[in-house]
Amino acid sequence: MATKPALLTLNLPDFIYFLRSRGISTFHAVYKPDARKFATSHSALDPIVEYFRNEGRDFDSHEGIFGQIGPKSGVLQGAFIHRTCRGAGAGGVRNWTYRTVEDWFRDGLRLSRGMTHKNALAGLWWGGGKGLLARNTGVGLGPGSKADDRKIVYEEYGSFMTALRGCYVTAEDVGTMDQDMAAMFSKTRFTTCIPHEFGGSGNPSEPTARGVLRGLEAALSYIGKSLEGATIAVQGVGHVGIKLIEHLLRKEVSHIIASDIDSSRINLAAEQLRRWTASGRLRLESVLSRDDMILYEDVDALAPCAVGGILNPQTIPNIKAKVICGAANNQLNDLTSDDKLLAERGIIYVPDFLANRMGIVNCADEAVGYVDNDPNIEMHLGDSWDNSIYNLTKSILAESARKNRTPQELSIELAEQRSWEKNPIWGHRGIKIIDSLIRSREWNRKVNVEPQ
């Protein structure tokens, strides 16, 4: 087992001090598969990237890791690119609190890999990428931050995207809002989820929720049930969670229990959905810490729409739901074993990257222009295309039963196969951009790279 370097246990403010004390403000680590080693901008980062390579849990030949300390804000910012055979790495920028250096790197590695699988399974000509902003560093994202300071952070991130030359295309994600996307767009063209007033598609929560709804319908249908009259637990009432609840209520589900650790979200949901809370069909709960209790409600289906890693050996034994299908990324804490624990309990699990694709599908459509009542969007949400969310979910669940393999295993296998297909026009351009980037004088001056 790989020995964890002390660097990974640092909190992020101390990590920033560590970088600055060595004159590092921008950095990168690019994996060289032939040599089975990283080319890092600074040898001080070698212990970190080599640990992840040797540990083998979340690193999967990622093509590039790029980071910077915000020039004005001091916020730690990252871009993680997993695989770009199908096209540029694409995925949202997450504004989140990270306790340690390990947490920051691990989240970026896992989320970018998940985007590779999501984009490939959806049939998009995009690869996997993810952005991270550590809100507990610098100025602009923490509690009580000023709007002007927040704008500076996202403008910095936009400039960061421009400097990466298009190997990664960013979008909206947890903790990032419409006005943040406008700030980013002012500094880069390598983004989607641009506000409507600038010709973009805006927040992708609505299509994401519709996709999760179709996954739930497919899974319940597979076990001979329907949404009508079903009971559902929803963890998280953020942008996607609240939209999903609205759709479920219109589908005449019998009862919904929903919770969030943010009381302001609960209050907003109570206001927007008051006619249903008044009827008794919806119960909203605010919790003071990480909400695991809602996972154990005696319901037909559980929809995780908050944080990742919530399906693990501690929670799975107490779950009563027959189906799990939600919008949260990386719901399984361990991608190689927790799916089997669910299968042993007889719980139908719809992999997150199969059900929550519609946000990135919406982004892909934004990049190529708009059509009223877009048939491409409806194709993903309908039941006439083999690769629609509904049909692919039912197909994978049936194959899972036939082969005695988990839906997660089969979905990963199919996504991996598709992810290696090269873009029919541009080939594996993303890796060429990365190689060109780190060889350029402009980038090396920005990074102040050590001689290799």
C-alpha cells in the first residue's frame, strides 16, 4: 500500500503557504503513460501525484492536473482533466469546502473521471474534466463574502480557463451560480451554462432533474412499480433537488420526504412548494449536520441530490429503499465494492452518471446552437432511442440480472469502451493541447516551471 505523504494531510491554507513559500502560484502535473510517471511543474508536488498513482483508487491515467492560487483572491483553483479522446474535458466548476489537500485532489480526480463516463455514456463528443474552487481559502467565497470579491474569484477562474487553451471546458456546478458564470464568461470562451442574456443556456438544473426522473421511472418500472402512488426520499433541495421534487409531485407520487443541511434552502423550498406541503404530500426537514438519516426512511425510492460518498459500508446496511437513483455525483464511496453491498441487499442502484447526464447534454447543445423543442434533448428523455436514460437504464438492469453483475460494473464497462473512441473530426486533440500547453514559453513563464 502506498504511504501517504505528510503534504496530503495539510489543511488548504497551510498548503497555500507551502506553495507560496516556494514561489509557486501556478502548477501542473501531466501523466506520461509510456513512462508511467508524472511530469510535474515543481518537484515539491511529486509526493502528492505519485501517491495517487501508486494508490490506484481514484487516479486513472488522468491526462492533466492544473492549479493556481488566485492572483488577487488567494483562492485555490483547479482543473482536472481525465480523458479527452472524445473531445475536450467537460464538466462544471465546484465551489466547495475541502478539509485537506487529499480531499481536494481526490475530489477532482473522482469527479473528472465520472465526467468521462457520463459524457461517453450519453454519446457526447466530450471527454471528462472538472473544476474546483476551495471556498475555505483566500477571499471571496467564504461566509459573508462581498459580491465584488466573489466576482474577482470567478473572473480569475475564467482567465485560468483561457490559459488552458481549451483542453477543459467548464460549466456550472455545486456552489456556482448564474452571476458567477457571467463573471467567468467575461474572461473566457471555454465555458457553457452562460446566462441567457449572453446567449447561453443558464442553469442546467431543470434538464438534470428531468433526467433523474426518467431514471427513477425506469428503475421502478423494472421492479413492477410506477411513480404514481410511490413514496420517495430526496436528500438535498438545491437547484436540482427542488426541481426533481416538483416533477415528482406532478407525477402523483404519494409522499415525498426531503431534507437539507442548509436551512435557507428548506425555507425556499417551503415557499415554492407550499401548496404541496400544506396538503401533507411533502415533508421538508432541516438538519444541523451531514444528513444521513433520510437515507434510512422506509420508502420505495431514494434520490441522493446532495453530496457524494453517501453510499458506503456504514449507511448501506440501514437503507430500506428498493431503488436508489439521484442527481449527486459519486454516490458510491468506493466504486469497486459499495455497489456489491447494495446488490447483496437487493437494492436496485442506478449509477449516477447514467441518470444525471442531462445537465451536460444541455451544455453540449448550448455549444452548437438552439432549436425550439429541441429533439436532441427529448431523444435523451424519451423512450424511442436505445441510449435514452429510460431505455439504457432498463437495459442495464436487465443485463445485470442475467449476468449477475452490478449495474455499476456494466455501466462503467460500457462507458469505458465508448470513452476510448476518438473524436471523428478532431481525434485525441485534448492531449495534444495539453502537450502543447506545457511546452509553451508563455505557460512556462506563468508557472515558472522547473527545468525538466
